[in-house]
Amino acid sequence: MLGGTGTHRDKGTREQNQLPKGHGDVSTLGRGHGGRGGICSNVGPPRATTCHHMSPRVTTCHHMSPRVTMCHHVSLCPQVVVDEWLQGYKRDREPAFLELVNFIVRSCGCRGTVTLAMLREQQNTEIIQRLTETFSEDSSDYPLSLSTGPWRRFRASFGAVVTAVALRSRHAVLYDGFLLGGLTALLTSLADSQVRAFHHTATLAAMKLMTALVEVALGLSQRRDNTRRLYEAERGKSPPRRAPGKLEALQETLRELQEQQEEIEAVMNAIFKGVFVHRYRDVVPDVRALCMEELGTWMCSFPASFLTDGHLKYLGWTLHDKQGEVRLRCVRALQGLYARRDTAAHMELFTGRFKAHLVSMVQDKDPVVAVEVVKLLTVITVAEALTEADCHRVYPAVFCSRRPLATAAGLFLYRSLLSPRHEGDTEPSPGSGDNRSFFRLLLTFFIESELHQHAAYLVDSLWDCAGTQLRDWDTAGGLLLEEAPEEGGDQQEKALVEILAASAKRAAGEGPPVGWGPPRKGRRAVMEQRSRLSLCLAPILPRLLAKFSADEEKVTPLLEVLSCFELSVYCTARLERPLEQALAQLQELVQKHTGPEVLGAASRALGALCDPRLPLRGRGELVRSRLGDLLGERCHRLLRLPSLDEEELYSATATLKRLSVLFKAHDLTPWQLFEPCTLLLRRAADTGEVPPQLLVPAITCAHFHILWELSRLANTDAPQEQLLSLKDKTTSFCALCQSCLSNGDAGVREQAFVVLSDLLLVLGPSGTRGAGAALAPLRLVPDVELRSQLAAVLLDHVFSPGDRDGDGEAHMEDLHRRRMLLAGFCKLIIYNVLEPSAASDVLKYYDKFHAEYGDIIKETLACIRRMDGQEWARVVLLSLQQVMTELLMEHGPGVRGVPAFGGLRDLGRRLSLFFGPRHQPNRQDVRGGVRWIWGHWGGAPGGLLGSPGGFSEVWGGDQMDLGSLGCSRGGFWGPWGAPGGFTVIGGALEGGDFGVFLTVPPPGDDGAADGARPRVVGGPRFWGAAGFGAPPLPLLQPPPPTQPPSAAAPAPVTWGGHRGGGARIFGGGPGGVGRGFWGDKKGFGGDRRGFGVLGGGCGVFGGAQGHLGGGSGVFGGGLFFWGGSWGYGEGVLGG
């Protein structure tokens, strides 16, 4: 018996939009006898398939009755097709039933056919065994396993046909004792088959048949109840008025309906026990999901028979299924049951048994399941079946970063806590007492949730269900103007201000919370809400600002509300007085506070009121001029003082902070703040006596002064004198910022780093081209010293091994700050301000800080790769070289024995992943990178490419074979201490095969002073016989030779023998006479410690035991071709 599944499909000509061979025959059912309409003429994809050699629109049914030759695709509804089939069934039921059986078999994807003789003489199990033997399959696919559009339509049509067979025959044929019993027995047997296509298709048919029978049984039950009422009414009449014939007819009808009901229920019970009970835990998730979906339909349609504990338990058990789709079908089935009051009343036992698990499923790993579970719990909470503790486990989902789940949880919160009214009640009107209760309940929940920084999530989750109450800004404003209670009043006011600000931003169409997509809202609706918001809050906003002016946490959100107004309302609604009051409060807040958040909000609000498109912008510009005069005069006066006492220092720091924040949104260049700020920075560079709290805002002010001047020059034809003056300012300021990179205060260093990154980006190669061509004379080019200082700041502030395991808010803010610094440096590389090799300063920390900065570093490498693939490869290799050099300088030649070398190996493995599993597309890039690294990095003793075996180890061993990239032939292997040692680098570079031999004379030899003698031996083999030639690349300097422990150094190896042939490739003397490498059978020295016989003894290269130079490393044999491993030190090349 075939254990696998699938349909007959030709792998070479498979088409997803057509029925494959053997699947289009569903259109033949009903036409097999007399040419009448088929039962599935409309089932399956359009343009029904080709069977073998027929036209795409014609289906040859070679498996059906001999009288059938071909059937054309006809688009008919299932009911019409089934009606035609029923006519044939009434004339001759056995052939018609056979047609239905073959229809089901062919829908499984089976090419076999059931004959009338088989149907009469064999049992269902024997028939299925015969079909299994003819189930010739070459694919695991079968019709119900395919998910393309045509096959989904086929599945729906197949279920509709099975349903129609039961429904269209329920008045007569269904109770003949042949159709229903035979079909049920067949489906039960197929559902027990080990062939997945059989039991999947049979389960679908059985479940659809069961659903139809439930509808039939429900109709019979209703007819029986009506007949019983008529019978009782007729029976209750007095004898003179009673009609005996009618009473007997009603009694006979009642008896027939009872028999039919019992017959249908017996068949349903057989299907449930024979199919459902076995298939609800099938290995195929789709089968389990199908069973749960249909079970929910039965319970909702016929609760009298199926809404019992014996049936509900299957839904409860399957809630634990591993597949999300199965759990989803269970939850949706339960939603239908709890949504109806008549069925919800019978769910008490189920609720008590599975309620805890349903509440825990709010955190389901499948987001769709979690959303549906919250909707289910919302329905359950209407019936007051959840306790307060259960509700508190669901409430935190309103702060979820997934909008659908948070919205569903918001509805749950609203129904269970904020609006305990029934669905039929009307919503409260704005300003009513009910809305005040709503806000009090919402504040209580928000405070108790202890998530006071996430009011935006709470408001957005409630917006769809409680948007009317949240937009009642009159009530919210009135509550804020009231006197707060002494106990908890301050906390309530703060929470209400945050909720008010969040609702104002949501109504004005501001950006959604982090992780949420933008809300779908029309522009017209947003404009209407902004106008209403402005009319509600503009008159009372000055009073709110005055009340909370001393509290930064409360006044900051209120200032953000001002930015959400439709500011033209101040003019159209004649609100000039509230506007003047609001501007006066803004000026007072700027003079009173020094916090960056409140100053930033005030600066943005003032900038909105100074918008040139605003009719009353003159009043905002007047307030800005007053602030500029006041703060500018104070700054000039204080910074010119030779020394500052404590009070003057505080005043100067506060003034510079206010100016630095205002400078971000307003052009304050007319107040000439650049000169006093640069004088302060120069004094700090010369004397180091300036406090750091003054330097940070001074750097910011000077920076924005330059940016504002650049913004004016970029749009005009500036005279040469102005350009030269600005260039002098920029150059001197950058020099001062560079000196601040070595300041002792971390805040000063970071601010200088950020400012230099911005200026280099704006005035770099990319910023002075195209639209910024007018700024070309101001181009800045960083020197080597500046690059080194920027990299040093990264090392101290970004890649420092500080607290990396924190999880608090302070840790997240610190991580965000460090990521911003790294992103600023990486942008300099991406926009060609710094050369790509500067990325090696970042890339060498890729493995160690992968969790914190992996995405930034990966994107930087991707940009470099798009610009220049070979440069990208050089950067990757250079980063490894820098790490290895640092390890050598710290630990010496024995670096492989220290734990830090493991980190280098991990870095190499992670970097090797950038080349992907297929090396061929990166061949040219890596060849260029290796060629460059050979020429620039071979002289370091123990260096990676000075020791190619070590390079292979660091790169990840045999995970990336450089031979496949064209960098070597047969692996990358390196130096050993053979007598007269030499290093082989060979490979397939520059289009031809050659080997590079670096001969090293032993110590004491006269030629030792000449160093390594490089030669190239070309030819078709690894070391060939085509002669000598100059190496195409700068050759590496090999490490000092290592003497064998048990033998004195023999004479140096020289180039001898024949120039392209002969028995000797390397000879002992100039003429190649005597001890040749392959020249005689005694080897170099004639013992087991020298070069032995090629192929002689036990080794490949070596004497009887395969030793090379008498050491402990085996050169021949082992796990691989030359040694036990490709690693360095596991039997490859020495120990």
C-alpha cells in the first residue's frame, strides 16, 4: 500500500493554473451514461485540464465507462449539476452511484477507476487496496494540498457538490437506504486509508456531508415539531369538530418524520465516530482545522444535538494544537457559540474548564490567533463569565506594539471596564456626566498600569471604540482646570494631560506610536477634527499653561497640543486675545525653564505661530525678536567676562541652553552669536578652564549659526567675499571641534563628534554636488588625524565594554545615543567623506557588538559593496588584519593559545557569511581583496596571510574554501619549517595556474642575507614544468624557518634539475644531481626525517611513516588528503 500522498503530475510540465492529468475528470460525472450533464461540470479551475493529448478545453475520460469519450467543460452551478445526476440516479441507481464514487476517487488525484463489478463483489477495503496499488504517483501533491487560486476554487466546488448531493436529495432519495449508507461507508473507509490524498479528501467530503445532514436533521426537527403542534391542536378539538382522517394523516406524518430523523441521526453518529473522532487529531493540520471548523458549524446550527459537553471537549482539547491555523478555527468556532445567548447559556462547564487557557492565549505566538482570542474574551465578558483577575491579564495588551491586537484589547477594556452598559444603550454625549466618569475610570486604569510613558498606545487602542469620548476635549479641559484632590491629584493631572495630548495628536493625524502603521484617515476628516480641536482648546490653553507652568512634565504635552491646532482658527474665530495670552505664556516658559524637552516644545510651538502662511504671524515674530534681544544681549555680556562666578556661570549656561534649542527652529544669526561661542571654545582649547556645561551649548549654537548661513547661500548666488568669510568660519570652527574631541568631558566629546559628522556630511563630496554646487568652495576634506580621532571617539563611547546587559529606560536611551553616534560615522563612509577602509574600524567589532549595532554595520557594508565590490572585500579582510595585529602586539607569537583568538575566529566565521553559500558570484571581489591584502600585509610575523593556514582557520575553516574562489588550488595552506623551508601559495590567479615558492636559506647559510628568493613555476599543474617567471604580485615575506628538532639543517634547496622535465624537479645542487626531491628512492637525506619517496612507504610525501622533517605533524594520510584537518595544529602541518 502506498504510504505517501500526491497526485499524478508531470514535473517537467507542471502548470499551477491548470488541472494536471487525471484531475480534470471531475467534469465527467453524470455524462458517463447517456451523455447527460455531469455532477462536476463546473468543479475545478476554468479551462479544465488536458488529459494526455487532448485540447486544453477538452477532457478525455479514459478511466470512465467505455461509452464516454470526451466531455466539454460546462460552467454550471453545483445544484443544477446534482439535479441532473439525481435524474439518472432515479432511473438506475447503481451506475449513478458508481459515477459518484469515481468522482470522489478522481478528486483524490487517483488515476484508478472503480468498476461496477468491483462495487458489487468487493468490500470497500478491497476496493481501496486496489486503488492504492494503481495510485502511480510521482509527486507528493494532490488537489487539496495545492493552494493556488484554481485549486482553492476546486476545493470549494468539491465541497459544494457533496453538500448539494445531500440537500437536493433530502425529500426522497436520501432515505432509500442505498445512497446515504453506501456513501457513508465509502467515505469512512477512505478516511481510514494510509494514503494522505485519500483520507484528506474523504474527510473533507465527510465533513461537508455531515454539515448538510445537520441541516437536513434541523429541518426534520422543525417539521416534526410543527406537525406535533398540529396533531396536538387537532387532537384537542371536541369530537364533533375533530377530523379523524386529518388526525391519522398527521400521526402518520409524525411517524415518518421520526423515522427519518432517527435514520439521519444514526448516519451522523456514524460519520462522527467513524471519521471525526479519528481525523480531528490527524497529522495533517488542514484536516484538523477542517474538523474544528465544521464542528463549530454543527454546534451553531443544531445545538440540541451537538452543543453538549461530549462535543465541546474536542474544541477545548484542540486549543492546545501546535498549528496556529487549527487554534484559529477553534477560537472562531467558540466565538459563534458565545455570541448567541441561547448557546452561551450552555457553555458554563466549558468556560470553567478552559477559561484559564483562553486568557493565556492572549499571548499566543500567532498574532492572528491572539487577536481572535481577545475578541472571544470580549464576547465572553458580556456574559460576565470572567473575573476581575482574568480581565487584568488581558488589559496590558492595549499597550502592544501590534495594532490589531491592541485595538481588540482596547475594545475588551472598553466593554469590561470603561463602559459597563449593554449594547442597546446609547452613547453618552460630549460634556455629559458619563464622559466625566469615563475619564476618571480611564485615569484610574492608566495610573494602575504603571506604563505612564505610553499614553499614545492606550489612546490609539481605544480610538475605534471610544473615540467619541476621547474627543470630548471640553470635558477633559474642564477636569484639568478644576482643583485636584490632595491625595493622588498630581498624578491624575499628569495622566490626563498625557491622554489629552495623545488624543489631540491622534485627531490631528500625527505620527502613530512606534511599531504601528499610519491610521487610515481621510484628509477631510483630519481637517475637521483639527478645527474642532482648535475651537475647543484654544480658549482654555493659556489658562492651562499658566496653571502648570512650573511643572515641566505637564506643560510639555500642552505645548505639543498647540502644534496640533489649525492655527488659522485664531484669525477666523476672532481668538486674538487667546493667541496673545498663549504667546505671553510661551515667552515666560522659555525664560523660566532650561530643560531640553520643554524648551524644544516651546520652540516648535513658537515656530508654528511664526509660519509665513499664518495671517497673524507678526505677533509670533514679535515674541521671537524679544527673546532674541533678551537672550542675545545676555550671552554677549556674560561670555566677554574674563571669569565667571557661580551665579554668572549658571546664568550663562541657562542662556546658552535656551539659545541652542531656539537655534534649531529659528534663524538667530542676526544676533551674531558665532563669535562669542567660538571665543569660548578657543579659550577652552588654550587653557582648558571653561566648564563643560558651557561648551556643549556653545558648540551647538555655533554649529546652527553655520547651518543657517549655508541654507541661505545654497539658494542664492553668493559673492566670493561672503563664501570666503564663511569658509574661514567653518574651517576655524571645525578645528575647534577637533580639539574638543580630546576634551576630558564625555558630553563635550560626543557633541563635537556629532557636529563634525554633520558638517563633513553637508560640506562633503555628496553635499556639494547637484543642488549644493554653490557650496563647492566650502568643501571639507578630513585628514588622517581627524579620522583617527573620530575612530577613537567611537572606541570610547560606542564600543566600550560598559553595561550592556541593562534593560531599563536609561539603558535604552544610552543605547539609542550610542547608535546615533555610530550611524553618524557610517554615513561619512557611505557618502564618500571617508574612504571605505575606515569601515574596518567598525567592522572588527561586528561579532562582539552584533546585538547592539549589527543592523547598522551590515547596512554600511551593503552600501560599500554596491559602490565597489573589491573595496568591500578589502575592508572585510583589513578588519581581520587589524584584529590579528592587535592580538600579536598584546600577546606575541603565541597568540593562538589565548582566549582572545577565539573571538577573532568567531569574527571570521561571521564575516564569511557575507559571501553567501555560493562563492562564485563573489569570485572577482574576493580575488581583488586577497590580491590587495597579499601586497600590503605579508611582512608581519605570524600574520594571517603570512600564514595562510591560519587565515583559513580564522576565516572559518573549510566553511569557505578559497580554492573555490580562485585564490588557491586545493586549499590555502602555508609555511612549515622544512630544511631549507619554503612556502607555497599557489593557485589559479590571473587566469593561469602557477605556484609561488619562497625559498628560505637556513641560518648560517651564506645566502641568508639575501632573504627569501621568490620564484614562479608555471604550467598546467600545481607546480609544473613550464619554466620560471616573475611573480605577478608582490610576494609575502615568509616567517623565519623552523629547524627540525632531530636533524641538523642540510644544504639549502635550490632550483635545479631539468627545466621542464626529467626525474628531478628540485635538486640538491645547482645541476640537480644527487638528492632530488623526486629524483631517487632514498629521498632528501635518505632517512625518515627528510623528504621521502613519492608514493613509497606508508605516506604520500615522506618516508616509511609519512613524517615531514621529523616533526609530529603528519603530511599524508589522516582525515583529509594532507592531514587530519584543515586547521592549524591538528595534524596538518606540524603538531
